[in-house]
Amino acid sequence: MAHRAAQPADHDPAVEAGRAGFAALAGVPVDRVAIGASVSSLLGLVAAAVPDGTRVLVAAGEFTSVSWPFAVHGDRGVSVTECELATVGERAPEFDLVAVSVAQSADGRLVDLEALRAARASGTRVVLDVTQALGWLPLRLGWADVVVGAGYKWLLCPRGAAWLAVRPESAPVALHAGWFAGENPWTSVYGLPLRLAATARGLDSSPVWLAHIGAAAALPWLAGLDTAAVRAHCAGLADSVRAGLGMPPAGSAILALDRPGAGERLAAAGVVSSVRAGAVRLAFHLYNTPADAARVLDALA
């Protein structure tokens, strides 16, 4: 039987399935969602659009893909101030914009979303990175100005797919406008005039097709799960390790262990971990089991 080689347009349904899956998981309208390849490139659009002199607040030790896109605009008076994560919500009304991860990459601590929502009501723009939260933490973020996330972490996607959800009044200029940002990409390949899509698709960059094929499988599946049960599983495993080590519960699927020799002992037991900000970082997802948590505790006993 003859097999037809895939054509470029054959990947369009995968791109749209991933876009819809991200929208469903983040709780935002799908027409606000643009695609890209990384958080930093998408936030670069947002940062380039802030007015001269904008005052930006970030969490101390924030992942640099969140803070650096704003910090590079210091030459036009954009200032970036760090504060402790626990006080981000309290201090947000003092600033024009706050950019923060919902869950911190280094240790899984969660930002106070209700405090940020209140700050937005007082005039502060809110930019949220959901890379370390979406996929295990139930979220409804339609109120935020900007929501951005990469797929290769908790969303179980190949590296090369990321999404940006932006409210219409906060939409940046499409600085990397190209053919895929057109109202009909396949008639936007050549020539002027500019004819960008009227929705957030006008911010799209050319897709990494194989990454979006993976996203089309993973995101709709994740969006169809009971997200509260997913969090109970993932954070429950992490909290069981915390309890076994005499640490208080945190309700996060990510935990950091500042214990001498922990990384070596975990590796010897066959546990994969990483070192972030000087501590051993563990993360529990749907594929982990209580046996995995027990293995961690046995290795550190």
C-alpha cells in the first residue's frame, strides 16, 4: 500500500488542538492564545511593548526567562525590582506590572494568585508564567493580562512548543510577524500588504511541527482529566516525602531538599533529581507512584 508523505498543512490541526488544550487548561478563551517556541521569546514581545519607564516587579530568584525580557529594556527606563515571593501580591500595587511564575521553578512555591488578582483590579498589569504549574495545578486565569507557558515540562510535550495568552487590550506588536501569523497562513506566504490574523493568532510564530504533534496528543488529554484529582496525586506524593522528612506540607508537586549528600544518595537509589539554586529538586507527576516517594525516603533515611 502506498503511503502519502505528510505535507506542511497536514500539521495545522495539531497546532490548533494544542492551542485549544492550552486554553482549556489555563482557563482562557482560545482566541487569545498565540503559539511560539519558548517563554522568553514570547515574553520578549510583551516586554518590548511596555512604555518607557515602566516599573516591573518580579520574585527574588525568579526564572530568568520571566525577568530578563524586561530587564534588557533598562536603557529606556524600564526598572525591574525583586522582592520575596511571599510579598509579591502585597507589593504589586506599587508597580505598573508584575511578572511572576505561578509555581517557582527552583522549589515549587506558589504565588498568591488572589492577591495578584486584587492588584490587577487596582491597575497593575499581571503577567504569569505557568510552565511549572499547568498540568498539575488547576488554574482559571482569564483575569490575567498575560499567561505564558512552555510545553516541555508538566504538559508532557516535546521541547519547541509554547503558548501566550493575552487579553486584547494588552496585545503587543507582532515583532516577529511572519507567514503563520496571517489570517490564512497558506495565502500569507508571499507579498504585501500586511494581513495578520485578527485574533491572537496574529502573534504566532512559525510552528515547530513535531513539537506540536506531541502537544496535540498531550494537552487535550490533560485538559480532559479531573485537575483537582491530578493535583491531589502529584502534590500528595510530594507532601508524603515532606512528611517523611519532617517538613510541613506545601500543596506543591515540586519540592527542594537542602540536605548534604542528598543528590548522590538519590542517584545511587535510581532516583532522578536535579540541583537548582543549591538544593536538590524533585517533582512528582502523574506517572509517579507511592513507591517512588518511598524510594526517595528510603534513600535519604
